[in-house]
Amino acid sequence: MTTTRSPRAKPRPSKPRRASALQRLGRLGVMALAAAALASCAVLPTNRYPAKSDVRPHAGVARAHELPIHGIDVSKWQGTIDWAAVRAAGTQFVFIKATEGGDHIDERFLENWNGAGAVGIPRGAYHFVYWCRPAHEQAMWFKRNVPQDPNALPPVLDLEWNNLSRTCPQRVAREDALAMTRLLLQEMEAHTGKRPIIYTDINFHRDILVGEFDDYPYWLRSTAAEPEARYDNRRWTFWQYTTTGRVPGIRGDVDRNAFYGTENQWQTFVATDCDPRDLRALQAQGLCGK
């Protein structure tokens, strides 16, 4: 479609027209830059805890940073911890190594347990399974050394192969591993009154746990991809997404973890000791309450 200029209209000077064109180009440039900035923000993960970092971040676990509830797990290898600084950095939970096998207690367990409790960080204790020690002996050792604290998070059963052990690197048969796991879960629940969390890695899950203990909360190690991609779509409650995290108050690397859900779901977990997705079914069994 074409138009003609009215003969009564006076022609406009050319200079203002050039200025107007430049202004329009300038506005378009600003709009393009703004759009690019918005687009880049859309694909970058939200850093909810700017005081924390990772010395070897992996793009495959970027989604973890978008989750609202983050915590750590620690043992003697983190040395002396400034728990007030850890708390101030936004840490919302910590799992602390307590026992291993049937005769080893982490040298800093009580120090870390009391330190985290003093600053109000919700904390739970974990037991590392040693496959050359009878399960009932390991259960008794855990009971002897872990306090019965009604305000603690549920205990954790750490299930991995002891490949680096100097005294017990061999693996046990699947049926034996399942029997040991079942007894330890039962005894830890009896001691604490809380349904334990199962921590595991890709190899042990593949060899032993696929299709097993589906009514327990899982804490999965996956530092290069989202857990669903590595664990046959196993539903998880906690995700250990890096072993090279940095957190104020801790010297050197520390494992960083995320809870699967919202802040409200986290508050429900803390209040009931159970994954909110399982709350109704487990309450019918007399579980899920302080």
C-alpha cells in the first residue's frame, strides 16, 4: 500500500529526521541489550547462597542451585569447623559422620554434633557400613555412640562398597548385603524413633538397591548429572551434588547437598522426620512425629 503527501503539508527539515532515526537506532540497541541480558538470566541457575561456592562446578548439576534448601555433610576430614560461620552462610542442615563398622567412631563426631546443635542447624548422624562386620555388631556400635535426640534429623545409613579398605575391599553377595541393610535400618529406627535415610552411590545402587527399600527416603550422590539420569529414576529426598564445595567456616572442600522440595516441604520434613510425599502412609504406621 502506498500513500501520497498532502500538498498543504510543509516538508520537514532533513536534520531532525536524521536525529530521530539515530534515536530510534539507539533505542533498538538498548532494547536488544536488555533482551540479551534477560535471556542470559533465564538460563543461569539462581545462586541462593552467594557466600558458598564450588572449586570444580559441573554444568550437569546446575539445577541443584535452583533448589531452595541446601546443606552439607562433614566428618573429621573437615577439621575444626566454625559452626556460627557455617550457619551464617545459610546452611540449613548437616549430616555428621558418627560411626563406621563395629568399632570406629569419627574423632570429631561429638564436637561437630554439639557445635551444629549449639547454633541451631538441624543435624543428623550417619553410619558407614563395613561389609566384613556382622550387622548386629554395627547396630550396637551405632546405638552406643549416637545420642537419642528427639530433635535430630533422621539417621543415615551410608551404603557403599569398601573398595579402598585395606582390610575389607571385597564385596558381599546381593542377598547378604540386603539382609545386613534390612537389619541395620530396623535397629537404627528402633534406637532413634525415626525412619532412616539411605545414602548411596551409583555403583552400590546398581549392584544392590535397584527396586529395594522404596518406602525409605534416599540421599543420592550424583556430581555430574541429575540423580534421575543415573539411578533409574529413583525418587530422592536429598541430593549430594558436589564434593568440592566451599562454605565459610570450613577450610577446604566439603560436600554440598540439596533437599528436593520447597521451604514449606522442608519445614514439614523437620517437624515430622518424614518425606512429605510419604507422610500419610507412614503416619498410619505410627511414624512421622517428634
